[in-house]
Amino acid sequence: MYLQLKNKIQDRKFISLEITPPHGGGHEAVFKKLDATKLKTKIDAFIVTDSPLARLKSDSVVTAFKLQEYFSKPAVATITMRDRNKIALQSTLMGANELGVTAILALTGDPAASGNQPNVKGVFEANSTLLLEIVKCFNAGIDYAGKEFSMPLKSILSLAVCNSRANNPKTLQKKIMTKLRFNPSALITQPVYTLASAKALKELFDETKEQAKADTELIFGFFPVTRLKTAQFLNSHVSGIHVPQLLMQQLSNAKKISEEEELKVGVKLSKEIFNELKNFHPKLHLMGANNFTLLDEITV
């Protein structure tokens, strides 16, 4: 799966799909829900979340393994710094490697206190660049302490994330440069909602990539906004995302008519945004809280 995913990311076109594991059992139900749509034929790989918003979900590595078995397509396991120290991070990587999950998305993670578990504390020994550094060590045949492995591991593909917007582009460029120094296979952005934003972000990325002499590919995040409350939540509570005022106004006008009209307008606008992004830079990561039917409709 390592080479298959690496080659697909480097192709001219690439689409990945976010999968959120269930709370408890029920992987089969999630997979069958996707299997019933045409969306499964449109994607090249899966990216599994790791208890997003610090809300308890099943393990990302196990889910990635099950996805690969079920769909015969590569799956990337997200690993956050929130829940693991250096020992646990390395242990998880070794276990994933043994299962054939050889692609990792390094994420710092949402604050533990924002989740739904009582009195929980985050670990956060460092941010996601530590995990990128650990992967680099593993690929060199040593653990983070510099000790050689008794048996070699399979090569690990690393991916990273970045904001899609910042008040100061130089600040965003600096953060991108920090990630590109580890030469991840791909850098996935937070959702992008205008072609102008996509072009500015791509220009900034290309300039930084050249300076870093990296082989990293840029992948635009895409999250359909079909409800005004969703747009408002993203704008107010998720850093690094900007939902344009025009889009929010159109959803607001539609909502005044009816919820059905709001959804109709939201789907139409999401389709337009998706097609604009795809035509400009056909490397996209689809997010949608496992609403596969909606994503299938939007990506026609």
C-alpha cells in the first residue's frame, strides 16, 4: 500500500476521503454505508481521524487497517500528539507498521478539555513536527533515541496539515516551511472556499516548497457547507478556516425561506466550489463527517 499511495499522491489527480471511526463497535456499518454509494469509486485513499474534537472514537490505526482490508485501497491513520508521549507514539507506529498501515497523518490534536470525557488531560509533549521527526528516524532504521531496530520496519509515508488562511501570509508560510523541512509526502490544508484563496495558497506553497527543496504535494481540504450553522461554526470555532461572507449570506437568505431551500442552495454552492477547486488543482481531501451520500452528490 505504501508505493500505491505514494504514486497516487504524485499523480496529477488525487482524491482522499476522511473517515471518522465509530464510537464503540460498528466499523462494518460505516463501511457498508460508503459501499452503497458511488463515492467509493471516486477516491484513491482514506484518511482516518483520531478522536477529532477530543471526542472518543475507535482507534485510527485499527480503522485504517480494516478499511484497507475491506476496500483494498490505502488508508492513512491520523495520530495526534494530544494523547501520546514519545514512547506511545513510537509504539503506535511500530504496531501500525506490523498491520501494514504505513501512512501517517501527523496532527497536534484538539485540546483534550474540549472533548466529552471527564477530567481528561492532554499529553502534548510537542507539536506534530515531533511525530514527523520520529517517522524520519524510523525510515532511517532507528528509534527516536537513536537505537537501531532489531528487525527493519516497512517505510512510512508521512503527511501533515496546514491552515488555509492566516491574517499574515508570512506567518502561514513560516508554519508551512516548518512542516516541509521534514519532506512529508503531502500537506493537506484546512477547507478552502474560494478560488482566489486556493490560488493564493498554492502560490505561497509553491514558493515555500522551492525554498525547502521538498517533494511534498499540496492537497486542498474540502468540507461542504450546506447549513448556515455549519458555516458559522467553522468561521468562529475552527482556526485557519475562512468561510466567505457572500456564501454565508446566501445560506442565510435561503434559510429564511425554508430548511429545504437552505439545503438546496448549500448543495449547489458546495458543488460550485468543489468543481472550481478540482479544475484548478485536482488534488483534494473530502471531509464530511461520514455523510457519504452528500459527498457523492456534490462530487458528481
